[in-house]
Amino acid sequence: MPVSPLKCCINPSILSADFVNLEAELARVSNADAVHVDVMDNHFVPNLTIGLPVVERLQKVSPVPLDAHLMISNADRWAPQFADAGLSSVTFHVEASDAPIKLARELRARGAKAGMALRPATPVEPYLDMLSELDMLLIMTVEPGFGGQTFLDVMLPKIRRARAAVEGSGVDVAIQVDGGITEETITRAAEAGANVFVAGSAVYGKPSPADAIESLRANGRLAFTPTTPHPNNTAPQPA
């Protein structure tokens, strides 16, 4: 299949935004590739954020595509409803799904790109055979549930193994990382093979979130060698 250099995509997490006015916060990151929406249920992770009704409203006002990260139990039941809300991409945790291949296919059938997330302790190898069912593989670089954590460098070999598998299979799957992404850690993650980066405080904690996005994007691009062919992995875009 045709190949081209990886695209460095920045997906700010609204977990670090001002929840008093999320519409305005979305406008501040209109130069992002997508916005990462953390949905937590206080069961799968020990934190509670927002649910489907709020996400549906955000979908109507967001200037960029929404990428929902469902840190919730019973993903097989709930994830399709987020796809029905018109989101560009819906990512479920494999640890919360009884039938991940079926779920990924259902998300795609409902018009959303299918993402699958792995907690730090979850190995990637058992799921490499289902790469063709996915549009994105999310490798958590912190324990899910809270923002502001430190990047886990022990995840770098896992990212490398995932990238090697993607390139070896020839499938078009983006590799996303979430947790502890800063102007310094994004380069290491990109060198390991990630190309979609979730950043919370590194974007919304800056005076200008838009400028922070451009700075992160520039640092991530430093790790991509234009002369080295890669599958055309891109951030999820609207259907």
C-alpha cells in the first residue's frame, strides 16, 4: 500500500480545561487535530468526569473533531452510543470489553473511527492480530483516571513494539499516547513510534493553548525522518 511520512497530531485533553465554559475552551484549541474527551465513570477508573449528554452538546459546538476516550466499564454497551452522537473517533479500553473485535466493527458501522486503549500493564501482543479492525491504538503512558501525571518511560518499548507491528502488517493504524506529554516527552514518544499525542496541562496550562499546540507539534515532528517510509497514520477525522 502507498506510504508517506507520519503526521504529528496533537489532541488536547479537555480534562485540563476550564469546565465552567467548555465551548470557549474548545475555541482556544481550534488549531488542534482533534480534541480528546475523557469520559470516566468512577468504576473503571477512580474518577468521575462527564457523560454522554455533555459529550453530545460538545459535539455540536466543537470547531475540531472529537476523540472520545471511554474510561468506563461495560464498553460494549456504551461505546456505540458515543458513535451515534456523531463523534469522529471513539476509543474503548480493551480491559472493559468482552468482544473488542465486534465492538470495533460496530463503531465503524455507526460512522466513527475505532480506537482501542491499553492500560500500562496490559501487553500489546495479544491484540496485534486485530490491528486491521482498528483505526487507532492508544497506549496509556500513565495509569488512566487523572491528569497531571508523570510520563512512564517504561512504556517506550511497548510503543516501539506496536509501531513495528503496524508497519509490518501494512495496516493504517495511528498510535496514540496519553499521559505526561510535554514538550520534552513528546519527542521520546514520537521517536518510539507514536504519532498522535494527547496533552492536557501542557496545552491548557499555558497562557496560549494554541501556541502550546504548535510548540508540541514542532517538537514531535523533530522525531519523524522524512526519508523513512511509514504507513500514513493520521489522527481520526470526521467521517
